[in-house]
Amino acid sequence: MSNSKKWFIIINPTSGNGKAKTLWPKIENQLNHERFQYVFHFTSSGLHNVELIHNAVNQGFNKIICIGGDGTIHNTVNGIMLQTISPTSSINVGVIPIGTGNDWVKTYNIPKDYKKAIDTIKNGTISQQDIGKIEFLDSQKEAVFFNNLAGVGFDGYVVSKVGKYKHFGALAYLIGAISGLFSFKNFDVEVVANSQKIKTKSLMVLIGLCKYSGGGMQLTEYTNPTDGLFDISIAKNFSKLDILKNLVKLFNGSIVKLKKVETFKTNTISVNCKNKLNIPFVQADGELIGTGGIKVQIIPKAFSFYTK
């Protein structure tokens, strides 16, 4: 059987505090029961994940199953976007979500139950969405791609702290936000988009494609992942009291209605950090990817995946 007819399965054994590794024998039995033909590999790191996807595409695989959380999906997407063998939209990804936040799958109602997720992959339809490409302004780092949401500032700072709280599940992001609140300092930023410049002191700048992030938070407005545009939220000079008073609004989406939050849509954006003594963290899909200023552009309908 050619590899184009087989599935390439990637498993992050640490996802869900080790739940992915524990569940793998049951998932494997179900895949065999449903007569999937496949090869599988466990990942040891995000870079290893990317390398495995490169190798799979080079070997002719164009159907991938990703078993893990948002970080595993993120690294799988980066593996697909960074390869040059096949058009990215010709590689179809199925997801069995086992992670801390499981945020990206919420937009598409992909079930967390592994049997139902496998059924979605087997009998579902192929959908496509836009992808974001991040380039660092002051670094020669390789581009990073994201499928859900990227951010500069407080949300990146929270991601830097979330690791030690992951045993709390999705609550890890809320705990990380509260713990980071007392040490984070707003940063000076210049945002360039739609031929306009916005100079402000900011809590965070969010660049969204899909609806949920940070364990279910809703931080951007509009959220149409197929319209060729990012959904931008600039949270301006929030005080610590502002954040505490509005924690609930982070989850119900009403945070974007506050006067200190500016929202708009764009297909490219630059976020320039003006104070070199206070350089903010940058996160993409809940993964810490660096610090400093970035330029982000959209790649329309570059990612194909299975939905109901």
C-alpha cells in the first residue's frame, strides 16, 4: 500500500499530563477496529514533531492524525507549512484532542472523546482555514506559523508560567494569569496595520484566527478563520485592578467591548516594541516562541483538516 493511502499518526506522550500515552493502546485498538492503515511515532519535542511531519510528507503521506493538545497541533501545522514538497492544503489533518486547553478544536466542535474523534476523521468532511505567519523584526529566526491565536505581552507572559500548573487542566491558564498579574509590566508598543499607526502602552496585542484560547478565553472579536483577515485586539494600559475586575469577561468574550480594548481586522500587522528594557514575550497557539517585535501576515486557506 502506498503511503498516500496510509495515515501518519503523531502522538505527543506528554499531552494531557501523560494522558495521550496512557490512552494510546485504546486509541490504537479503535483505529484497528475501524480498519485504518497507518504508521505512528511518538514525539519527544516540538522540533521533533516538525521533523517527523517533514519526513512523513517526503515519504508521500498526505493524511495525518495528530494526538495531543494545542501545542501538538501547532507543531504539526508548522511541520506542514515549513515543508516544500506538497501544497500545504493538500495535506489533511485529523485531530484526537488530548491536551490542557484543547482550544482550537472548540471552534470546530471536534469531540474530545477519542472514539467520536476517530469517527469524525473517518466519516467527516475536509475543511480549510487561514494560517498566520510570524516573522521576528529583530531576529533571523525561522518563521513560525499559527492556526489559532498569537499574542505579544501579557498572554505570552502567562504562557511562560503555565507549564508548572498544567496538572490543573484548563484552569492552568487562569492560575497563570493571576500569578503573573503582580509581576508583569505594560509595555510601549507601536502597532502598524491598515495604513495606520497606533502608539500606546499595552497589556497585550492579540492576533486571532479562531474563537478560543487560554483554556477557553475569548479575546478577539469576529473570529472568522476563513475570511483572509486576522481579528486584532489591542488591550491598552490596563491596571492590575482592571484585570482583576474583568477576569470573567476574558471567558465570555465581552472583554473586547471595554473602552481600553481596540479591535479591528487586517491581513498584515507589525507589532514594534519601543522600550528595549521591557521586551514582551510572544506566544503562538499557547507556545512560547520568543520575545520582541513581530510582523504577521495571513496565508488564506492553507490548512486542511477533518470536521463533522
